[in-house]
Amino acid sequence: MSQPSSLNQSTPLEYSTEDGRLKIFGFWVFLGAEVILFSCLFASYMVYLHRTAGGPTPNDLYDVKEFMIETFLLLTSSFTCGLATHELRRNNKTGVIVWFIITLILGLGFVGMEAHEFVDYVGEGAKLSTSAFLTSFFTLVGTHGCHVSLGILWISGILIQTARHGINAVTARKLFIVGLYWHFLDVVWVFIFTVVYLTGMVL
Amino acid sequence: MSKLIHFLLHDFFVTGEPMIYMADVAIVLVSVVILAVLTYFKRWKWLWREWLTTVDHKKIGILYILAALAMLFRGGVDALLMRTQLAAPNLHVLDAEHYNEIFTTHGTIMILFMAMPFLIGLINVAMPLQIGARDVAFPYLNAISFWLFAAGAMLFNLSFVIGGSPDAGWTSYTPLAEKGLDPGVGENFYLIGLQLAGIGTLASGVNFAVTILKMRAPGMKLMKMPMFTWSTLITSIIIVFAFPVLTVALAMLTIDRIFGGHFFTATAGGEPMMWVNLFWIWGHPEVYIVILPAFGIFSDIISTFSGKRLFGYSAMVYSMLAISVLSFVVWVHHFFTMGNGGTINSVFGISTMAISIPTGVKIFNWLFTMYRAKVRFTVANLWSLAFIPNFVIGGVTGVMLAVAAADYQYHNSYFLVAHFHNVLIAGTVFACFAGLTYWYPKMFGHILNERIGKWTFWVFVIGFNVCFIPQYFLGFMGMTRRVYTYPAGLGWMPLNLISTIGGFLMGIGFIILVWNILYSALLGKRDMTGDPWGGRTLEWATTSPAAEYNFANVPEVEEIDAFHDMKKKNKVKEWLNKPIKDIHMPNNSGRPIIMAGFFFVAGFALVFGWIWLAIVGLLGVFITMLLRSFEIDHGHHIHKEEIERTERIARRIP
């Protein structure tokens, strides 16, 4: 709410204004809500795991190579996003933009592969309406995919702003928050990798 | 063309019911009158600038309360229709189908579009003032919250005349609420309307939590906050952890109904009990979301009108924390009879009974606050005093229901209906009326007439007991919930008739309240002091109504009941005479209401399964978000001279 006050050099730029501090804290609280949201989807998925209603089972569908590449892309993107935040702390605009663009490319690769995976499944007759298992699979993984897609749009918008206005208290706060969001999605994917794909291959 | 006409007459507009034609006419007439009045008095610009685009927490609070009163009217009319139908055996005021719709909309509206927004409205008005803040943490988001709620409420109410109302109960149990057993779009209105309002509520929860944790006046430690603020903080935390569950449950049922999913269907591996569990994992905390702020309101009011500090302040805080934790581990008690087995039922029965311990602690604290105090029997305090015994009846019958074995007798009977009305009305509704009366001068600058207020109080409270006490007995006599009529000869008629009379008394009480609001607007006593009740907390330290910036100088807090402490130490003058500086405030914005408009379009389209239009609506939502992100908005400053002028007019500085 309040405007930039005198900058304190010892605190990072995104925390230097009251506005920045409030919004970052608010975003953490929001992420708390997101944790609950995904927990519900995970719990539902576990309930429906074996309710395949004679349709395809996890074992029939999941392809190790594909979900390993997806995982690799997303985990790497989280690392490059971390490097972007590092450059943000060093006040290096070019570095921030370059690392975020690499993050975006990796993210796009992930979303592309996931879309391809979904299309494949539907082609094999594994549709959302086939069984409760598939409804919950598409809902859980799809919700994550929608989050990543939204993140890509969001990062793009903030990169344009950073390119225009440089790194200041406002853009630093926005870059930092979108970074939090991206890392959060990465953590969710680690759980999807374990609960959905690994469990699906083993059980 | 004829296909289109067929669609409009059979699937789009609800036809064939005289009551609905009357509603159509009423809606058109009221809309025309509102438009005409606004145009005639040239109030369009005023409406847009002062209300529709506001980000001021006090105005948003008033908007919430106005909407909640309108919804109380709608839900109340539903209730009276039901009571009329049940007044005597074999009546056919409503047919079975229409009765199902009415009890569904009554429950949904009263909980989600009346109780919650009423309390969120009071929180908006009072909480930032109580902690000495200039606004909430995210004023723009606050406006989005309100308009999303408004869009959700509009969408839900629209179902009455377009598409048909939902009819599977406010709990919308599956598989009954699934497409196969409940075709038509009624349930879709329920799902999307609640989804929109729910997202708004989640945003409010985040907003209030951050505001309280980060924006308190200097010196106000957590354990020095007013009790209403404490209750708001705990409620916000419950909202943040409970509402995502509702979001997911609604989304899952939407996927089932509109996209052919199988979460809760009885076929293809679906599991209807998942809905019941998810609904109540949200639903039970929701009960505490609507009761904890009520506890906060009563605490502040009883302490003020007893002229004493609240007895057992820290016990109050810890009991609320205990309730908030317990609220998440009792959900199964809503379906003891649905095949959980003895062990699970016992665990949830005991956790449910455990809630009565912290609640009992609070009851005694309120009583001890009044011990040897000079209690002033103002209307706000009367509501609080009536709350205690009436709520205890609801609480004790709740403990009876918590005995799982006995619940097989009570389950879904009128005993249950009486129980939850006894907690929700004596708790939440009494608190809404108490809070409205208490903070009314802070909102509008004048006091609600006390004499008329007492009439509302007595008529409503007597009506309430006449209405619901007989229902306990009807429950024991075997009358089940949601029956649309009953045969003669069961001996149910006298008690039903009495109950109906009580219901209408409550309706009359509501009319007197509305009359009081109109009367007081014209002839009400002005509050020139800003402190009409001898208040103890900071909201009474500023003018009535509070200026846009709330406080010319942020007060410094030393004790619980900070304003009382300032008055006692003669520090008020000194504080008022501090030099005034420019104050930074956020700018108004028209985008929240436009964004909610797009959400409404998307929601309406999804109800009818018009995916292309839903995508257009969501695109609109994204564009408004993008515009916000690219906007450079530093807010504005209210200059020192202007503040001094305002304060001088309020005669707070010489």
C-alpha cells in the first residue's frame, strides 16, 4: 500500500518496501492454500487409483522415458529460475532476463510434452470420462499443468515489465513472487512424480 | 428459429409457475425503478465513483452488509414458504419439486450468501480500525473479493428464473446431485455460484490474515488485540485451510456434471462418499468460520457494556485456537449413519464432544465479565445476552447429536434442524444484528433507534424460540428433515403450526429492523463524539463515520482495550494534537467489478455448457489481470491541510 521508502541496503530489494513485504508474505499464505488444494487432489487420486472400471490401468499408460524427460525439464527449470533470483540479488537485469527466458523455454517444453502425453492417452481410449481413475489422473496432473501454463504467461508479463522499467522495488518483488510460484510447482511435481508415476509403475 | 424458441421456453427461462412469473415481474420492476431513480437524481457518477470502484475497507464492508441483508430477505422468504407449506398436513402451497428447490436455496443462501458476507462485512468495517490500520493489506484484492462474491450470489439467485433452481439440498450429496439423477442446469448454478464466491472468500482470508499479522498499530502485540480481531485472525486461518477443499470438491462435481467425469458417480469406479467427505472437511470448519467472528463480536460488546475488561482474555484466545484445530477433525459426525463402523464413529464422536470444552470456557468468561458489573442493556448488548442461553441450548443438543449411537435416532430429523438453527441463528444471526447495531454509528455516523431496536429484538428472539423449540419435539415424534408434506393423524400438526407462527414472527422482526434502518437514516441520533458507547477498542478513537484515512495519526498501544487505556491515562488530547503528516492511500479502481463481470459471464456460460462463451469470459478475466499487472499505480496522498480541515470539521482538533 505504501510507496517505496528509503532503501535499506542490507535487506534484499524486494523486501525493501512495506508493499513488497506485505505482498510476499501474502503470497506465502496463498501458497498455504495451494498446498491444501493439491493435497485434496492427491488424496482423491489415491482413492481412485485402482478404480479403473475395466479401462486402462496406470501400468498400461505411463511411459517411463516420457515422464522422466518431463521431470528433467521441470526440475532444471526450477534451477534456472533460482539462478535468475540470484542475478536479481546481484541487480543484473540481463542475467535475470536470460535465466528466466531459459526457464520459460524449459517450462514450455514441459507443457508441450504433457499435452502430447494427454493427447496420446486419449488416442489410446483413455479419456477423462473412461473411469474414475482417469478422471482423477487428468484432474490432478491437468491442474498442475494449468498452473505451469499460467506461470509461463505470468513470467512473460513480468519479464516485459522488467525489460521496460529495469530492476526496482516493484519489479524485484514481482520477479521474486513468480519465482516462489515456480518453485512451488516444482515441489508439487516431485509429489506427482512419486505418487502418480512411480506408484503407478510399481503398484 | 423454432428450436431457439423451444430452448428459451423450456430450458432457459423457468416457466409454468405463477410464483416465478411474479418473481419475473418483480425483478423487472425493481430494476426499472432503481435505474429510474439513479437517472432522475443523477446519481450514476456518484454510484460509480463512491461505491462500485471503491477500495475503502469501510465501504466494501457496507456493500457486503447490504448484500447480506438482501440475501437474508431472499433466504427468509424461502423459509416462510416452507413453514407455510408445513403449517398443516397435506397442504400443497408448493409441490414436491418446488419444495426441494426452496430448501436447497434457503440453506445455501443463508450460509454462504448471508452469514458469511454479513460477518466479512463487519470484519471489513471494524477490524482495520481496531488495529489502527489505514486499510487492509490488499485493498484492491478486497474489492475483487466483494465483487466475486456478488457475481456468485447473482448467478446463484438467477437460477430462480433462468434455468431452474438447484434441488439436491445445500449439501448437494452425490450421486443425487450427479447429472444422471439430476439433469438440468440447477445444480450447475450451485456449483459455479459457490465456486466464484468461494474464491472471493479465500482471497478475503489471505487478506485479513496478512492485515492482522503485519499492520497492527505500534505497541499492539498479538495478545493485546481486541477479541474481535483475534477471532478474525483465527477465522482467516481456517478459511485459508478449509476453502481450497470446497474449491476442489466443487470443481470435481463440475467436471463430473459438465465434462463427463466419474468422481462421484455410482458407475465407472466413482465414489459418492468422496463428495460427502470433501464437502464436510470444508463444511465443518465453515461452521466455525461463521461462529468465531460471532464470538468475537459478543466478546467486544459484552466487555464494552459491562464497562470491564473481558474476563479471561488469554483463555478466550486459547479456546478459539483449540476450536479452530478441532474444527478440522470432526467432519465425520455429519454422517455417522453412513457406514463408518464403530471405531471411526467413536473417535469422531469424542472429538466432537471435545469442542464443547473450549466453548464452555468462553461461555463462563462472558458470564464472569458481567459479574459485579454495571451492565447497560442497550440493543447490541441485549442480542449478546440473549445469545448466551439460546446458544447453550444449541450447544447441548449438539453434544446429544455427537453420541454416535444415539445419532441413529436423531439423524436427519427435525431435532437436527432445530439444533443447527439454534446455533446458527442464536450464534451467527444474533451476532450480525448485534454487530450491525454496535458498529452502525461507525459506518453511517448515526445510531440505530434503540426503542425500535428493542422491538426487533423481542419480536425476533421470541419468534425464534417459538419457531425452533417445537421442532426438537417434532424430531422426537419422527418427523424427518426435507419432507414436503405429511399426512394427518400423526399428531404433528399443532407443533408445526406453532413453529410456523414463530417463523412469521421472525419475519416481522426483520421488517422492523429494515424500518429501523430507514427511520434512523432520517431521524436517528447523530454521533458527534465518535465514541457513542463508551468504547474500549481503537475503532471508537476515530470519528463516526471514520474518515477515508481512518486515523489522522496512528495511535500507540500500551494495553489491552487500547482506547479505554488512553482515556484512563488522559492521553487522548495529546494524541489528537500530534502534528499531522500527509497520508498515503490506494487509488480506486473499476477493474475489480469488470473482472467479476467477466467471471460472471464465464460462470453463466459454463452453467449451460457453452464452452466457447466460457473461454471468452475467462479471456476477459485474464486481460483484466494483465492490465492490473502492467498498471503503474502508486496510489495518492491526502495532504496535511485536507486532513486538518476534516479533523477540524469533526471538532477533533481546534
